[in-house]
Amino acid sequence: MQRYSIWSLARNALTGHKNWQAAWRHPEPKPHYDVIIVGGGGHGLATAYYLAKEHGITNVAVLEKGYLGGGNTGRNTTIVRSNYMLDDNAHFYEHGLKLWHQLSIDLNYNVMFSPRGVLNLVHSDAARDAAKRRGNAMRLNGIDSEYWDLETIAKKIPDLNVSKNARYPVKGGLMQKRGGTARHDAVAWGYARGADARGVDIIQQCEVTGMMMEGNRIVGVETSRGPIKAGKVGIAVAGHTTQLLNMAGLTAPIESHLLQAMVSEPIKPTLDYVVTSGAAHLYVSQSDKGGLVFGGDIEFYNSFSQRGNTRTLEHVTAAMISLFPRYAKLRLLRHWGGIMDMSMDGSPIISKTPRDNLFLNGGWCYGGFKATPASGWCFAHTIATGEPHPLNAGFTLERFERGYAIDENGAGPVPKAH
């Protein structure tokens, strides 16, 4: 992998980057690969990277219909955490958080991970008891957690409205100090460069239009750039999961919904932590550029669109102002939307499918970005070995047949229709 000295960086900057080498290649598709990963977002690129690094499988193609990170990877609020209560989620996301803490070193690429701490506010006695129960479960699983009382929160976050007459009266909050944020596009670029350096072909502007089947066996994919054969195919396309599965004649317990987020104009450093509120369904942090990055709930209609509506924006901004009145006069800089593939129990699917040699990574609901390293690591293991790793053994499709739902509030709400 290429490394640059400070002098080479300065030299390239002064020459207008004319001699700057591309971070990854742009190869033409080969006629056959051992593994094809459909989806060039964080999950797909991480899967390819770990297939090469952990399993020595380098004859791999990542197919992306647009550009790398153009889907949900670049359309989220970048929050990273592992504050789950149920064992399946707790162990999986904690493994991911450990990978996050070493990711810049592992990739030799600064993903700008910032372990600033994630605080989940509670607004009622019942929510306080549930938060303490969650925190105790986290500690039993070896995951850090602290319960902050109102006095501590008022001191640490002076912009927060802690009045007893507030719309959302703050009772306390559960803090995970090792959680934080990362730069979403840097994560995609880091994994792309790392995978390319190990021989993976990253092919952009290559839309998958169909599945090539022989009996019950997937043998390749049809694409906008021609047919490509493969020994195994992995799907990691976030909100478009159901569309890809339909090409293989399969359905999944997943619905697609739009999730909007936004960022304010930049201001001086004022918010040191990621702050979330389940009651208000608000999550907010301050970016390195100074903007307040925040979001809320999904649109409760099914859609593959990346455009939302003003009613949701109004609801989210109203919650923001209720909790942080000081931010009321800030102007919105921009907003965006991503397509969430919402599983029926709010937990992900990393699994074999009923079609031989076809594997699924989806159903991430609100938690896709923070899961990127663990998702790629476990999906690579599942594809390489044909069996799930113990960390994703609970996330198979079969759980829905057995009625084994991995359902907890920490995963984010599921669509109201369910």
C-alpha cells in the first residue's frame, strides 16, 4: 500500500495534484470471479477487504451501480456505538467498536474516528430504570457504560434544556464514552483503497440487472456492462435489498423507508458529545467543520426515494429546538435522505439464503453505518466458510421462521405497520 511523506504531500499540492496517483484502480470486469459483492458502500467494501485480508480470497469484484459511498454510507449521521442489551447485538456491535478504534491504523487511512461519547437521554422514571438495566447488561458483557444524573448532564452539556418545564424533561442519561462518530466517506475510501491494494476489483457504474441461475444455484450476475460469472454472490445494497432478492426469486422480511438528516451552518465548538433522545427521536452531534448534524425518525411509508418531505423536517427541528433552545436561530445548511431497509425485528440479517451460493447482508434499519467494520468482517467469514461466525449466528434468515426475534429498543424503532 502506497505511503506518502510530508514532502511528497507538499510537492503534489504545489503542482496542483497533477502527479497524484489514484487511490484505487478502475478495471474492466473480468468474465469470472470467485466472489462478487453487489454494493459499493461501506458494508460491501468492508466485506471485500476482509475477504482478502482475513481469508486470502482476492479474486473478488465489488459492483456499484453509481459511485462508491453514494448510497447510505454518505447519507447518515455517522454515529458509532455498541450500547445494546441483548447478547446477539451486544457482542456483534462491541466487536465492531473494537475494530473502529483501530480502523485508521489497520487501513493506513484516517477515517476520522472520534470517540467523543454517546449519551442516551431519559425523560421518565420508567426510561431511567430501562437505561440502568441496559447499562448493567452492557457491563456484564464487558461493554463500558455510565449512568449520568441530571446534575452531571447539566454541567457537561450546558446547551441542553434541563428545565423541569421542558417539553422533554431530562431525568438523566446512559453514557458510552467509547462511542462517537467517524467520517462516512473516509470509511468508504479507506476500505476501497485497502481492498484494491489486495487485488480486489472495484467496478463503478456497473448496475446488476439480474441473477444468473442454474437450478437453485446462483452462478453469476447480469449487469449493465455484461454478464459476469461468480462462484459466490453477496448482496450488500442497503435499502434496495428486496429488489436484488426479487431477481433471484426471493422475498425477505424487509421494508424500505426513507430516513432524513440535516446539518446546520457551522458554529464554534459547543457540543462535546453525541446526544440522543428516544422520546423525541432526535440524535445530534457537532461535526469537525462546526455544523450540527442531526436526524430523527423514518418516513412511515414505503419508498425507494432519497427525497423526503417538509413535515418530517419540521418535526425533527422542533425536537431539536425543544432540547436545545439556543440553536433555534441557526440556519440549515443542507439536508439529505437515505433508504433504510427495515427488518421486522429491527436487527440485521447476515446470512446464507435459500439460493445456493447467494448471501445476504441487509436489514440494518438505523444502525448501518456503525456496523460497517463488524458487518464486513462477519459477512466475509460467512461467504468464505459458508457458515455464520458466532458473532452473526443469530442474524440468519431462519430466525424469522423460528419466531426468534432479536428485538430491542436500542436497535431503533421498526415501522409502525408491524
